[in-house]
Amino acid sequence: MYQPNIRNSSLYLVIFLWGLVPALWGLIPGSAFVPEVRSVYESSLLSANPEYEAEPDTPLPEGLGHPFRNYQIFKEHFCEALSFGDIERHLVSYQDSPSRFKAVVNVLAGYEYKAQSDTDYGFWYKGWNFYARQGERLKLKSRWYNGAYFGDLDAAETDELIDGYFKRSLSRIQLDNLSGSLSYGSDAYTLALGRGRFQIAPSISGSIILNDRVNDYGYILAEGKVGDFSLSFLHGSLMADSTYKAFDNPILNDRHYPDKYIAVHLLNYRPSQIWELYAGESVVYGNRSIDINYLLPNSFWRAVEHNQWDRDNVLIFTGFMHRPKPGFRFYGQLAIDEFSYGKIFTNWWGNKYALQGGWNYEHTLGSAGLEITAIRPYTYGHFMAHTTYSHDGRLLGYPEGANLLNISFENQLKAGSYIDWVLKAGYSYQGSEGADWHINYHDVFAGQISSAEVKWFAGDKNHIYSLANALKIPIFAHHQLLIGQQSKYQDEWDHRFFGAWQFWF
């Protein structure tokens, strides 16, 4: 029987600690945190969610592998970096067959350029990817990158990658990002600690329940499956969107962000391969320590929130997935932010809810999808910095806000491993009243919270059209290019163009 020695144990401990601080690829099959339908459109080679990346499956040499062992191995690595074909090597790898441990480290670097009207800017970056596993149950993963924007810095501040902290000087904007996880589990359960972001429910335009177009956040996650049922739980540490004035010194107030958390639980029932039903709740709370009430995944959190004097922000949701034949999916979901049984069929402003439904078809050359979303005014809004349904300045709900009707279409075509073309088109009809989730509705409806009414598409009405294309082109085994455009019409056309190159090994 194999007995690990102290040297091997020390190595495992070092790698364990390295991966612990910082995505998650050890979830149960059909996990609620890996949506079966999601957008594949990218305007940046760094925008894809690392949570959905597959584990490297290339064979690894026994022991420590790297390109500097001898001249012949270095030449093989160098030639692969500048050649076409499949990926066969990594920068650094380690495999210990007796203990079934393996790890891979790769570096990445790249440049992205974006232009709009008479402005443009570029982004240089470098980073690493790290994967490790012990057997089939203990898995680790992390991704880090650091870079700087040059050019029109005002335009650069609107870039999708700047979704949280950044540092601006006279000539550049510096940015870094970290995601990763430690997970332990099997096909029946998962326990995980990490930093990442998730989409709940199928969607191509953005989930109405929880979308992943935000900065990463720390989380604990648990998921279990028994027969046709599965129970999923997530608790995350968020960043509040603004500070509280608590000190006389304004410098201290600039850093006085209240604690903010999100908790999500979801029960899924899959009686057959054709039908899937689910229901759950999410709650945003803060300005206090972690609330034990929201660590219990099998309770009714709406009742818990009432018994804590209605100070938190609860969202109730339900949905379905129907697969009538291979490749075809029909789905729908309903999210209820707030309602009153006695006023549910009135225009009371507090009837806040969102509806979303769609169709998706996967085929050998890619996929196609059509989706419709409708959201009542003031949905997702709240009245305190630590209870808005948001994270670090971005909405956790539907990315386009509320008081709208949106129709989205997305089509992906692949030409083998040579090119990946994604076309995305959309139309939104949106009213200005209650569209912005920043609004404090206690200010808007002061003195008439229980009686004020608002109709669909209230306020200034906007017709918004969008069209986007992206071509991802692998060049050589370890390089890829991305080129595309984004066009939006609201009163007048706004066109953006982008190009990106990335190398990793």
C-alpha cells in the first residue's frame, strides 16, 4: 500500500494553499450554477466566465514537467507555441500517479483594442491559469490577470472588464482580477469555497434571477442530489455600491463600505430527461455580520426576512426547462421582487416582477436562440446601499434594468476548430420611470408607499436596437484572435469595433 512521504505531503500543502485563496469545475451534473443555455457572445477574450471552462485533458509527464529540462524539450515547447494543431504541452505540470495528483500552470498574455467614434484605447495584460486535482474529488483552480489601459481613459472606464476596483493615473488605468475555487465532491454532492460569479437559469440576454456580468465575489457553495431532486445553496460576499458617512474624516468615509451579502437556494425537480422544474429564493442583506438564518438552505427565507423586520431584499423565483427532442430547449422563469395578494391585479408600484422565456437549438455547427424578457418598473430596487440587488456598481438582476420588454436573438456558427462566429441582435422597448435600480423608492413614493401606482413603460419611452458580431479565430495551438463590432441605436447610431489577441502556454 502506498504511503505518502513528508516531501510529497509538503508539496500538496503548498499547492493547496496556492489555489485556496483565489473557479469551479467539480459541480454535480446538471448543476444549477452552470446554466444549460447561456450567451456565447464575447467582446473580450477575458470576458468568458472561468467557472465554465473545462479542465485540461492533455496527458501529463510523470513528475515535474517544464520546458527547461533539456534543449530538445525546450525546442518541442517552442515549436508547439508557434505551430498549428492540438495542444499537447503546458508550461509547468506535475503528476504523481500513485497518489493520483496532478497540476498544471500556464501563463497568458494579450492585447485588446477598442474604437468608438473618434476615441480608442488599448489594454495590455498578463496572468496565469492554475489547475490541480487530487483523485476525482478534490479540485482546485485559479485565474489571475493584471494589465493597463492606454489611450482615451474616459472611454476605457466604460470597458466591460472594469467591473470593480481600478486605479487611474495620468497616463493609464491599472486593473487586475482574480477568480478561483477549492471544491470537493462527486456526482451526488459538491462543497466549495471560492471567488467567482454565477448565472442562475437559462438565458442569452441576461438572467432575471442572477446574472454573471459582474465582478467576481467570494462565496461558499453546497449542492446535493438525491434521485430526481437536487438542492443548491450559495452564500456570497458582495461589495456595496456606496459608502456610509460614519466618520468626521472624509478619507475614512471613502473606505467605509457596509458589509453586503447574497444568499441563494434552489430546489430542482427533474422527473425525466424532458422536463425540469425549479424554484428558489435569493436575498441581499448587510450592514451586519453573516446572518445564520440565511445559511439554512431548506427554510422559507421570505418568512425569515419578515421576522427580521423587513430590512432585507428577498427575490422569489421559479422556472422550467422542456426538452421535446435532442437539441431543442424551451424555458421560462418568473422572478417576484415584491407583491401584495390584495393588489396583485392592480398597477400598485410594489407589484415588482420579471418574466423571461425562450427557445434554444443546438446543432452540429453551433446553436441558435430566441428570448423574450419583460420586467415591471422598480424591480430590483431597494432603499439602502447594502440591500440593492447589485454588486460593486453592477446589477445582479437583468443587466438592462427594469420597466422594459426585450427581444433577443443569438446565433453561433462554427467551422470546425478554425473559426467561431456569433451574431447577436436585440430590441428593447423601455420606459424611463423605475428603470434604474439605483432609485430609492422611499424617496419617489414618500408618504404613498401603500397606494402609489405605476404602469408598464411609464415615463419617457425608448426604442433601442442592437446588433453585434464576433469572430474568434484560433491561430496556432496557443494563440487566438477575436474581432467584432457592437452597434446600438437609441435616437442615433453608436458603433464600436474591437480586436484582441491572446497567447497562453
